[in-house]
Amino acid sequence: ETLPDALEHECVKCTEKQKSGSEKVIRHLVNRRPDLWKELATKYDPDNIYQDRYKDKIQAAKGQ
């Protein structure tokens, strides 16, 4: 319930700690668990709406 809301509203209700934690998790998934990242993207973003919206952040997370 929280994840779809955070994605749709760009995490406006998130605390700074939650934002920082989510960025850390995204970096880990993108770089070390791409299989799980793809699985989550398929479940929560089947139409690539959020992948497109956040593509710059996802690209920035790669290689970090």
C-alpha cells in the first residue's frame, strides 16, 4: 500500500530517513539484484510509468 503511493506521489509523505533508505535499497537492487529489481518493476510498474519518471535516478544508482 505504501510503495504504490510513494511512487505515484514522488514520496511526498516520506521522511528524509525513508527517502535515504529507499535510495540505498534501489542502489542495491539495481546493482546487485537486477533479477529482483525486474520482478518488483513488473509487479508495481507493469506499464513502465514510474521507470520512465525515475529513469535519471535509476541511471544514477547504477554503478554506485
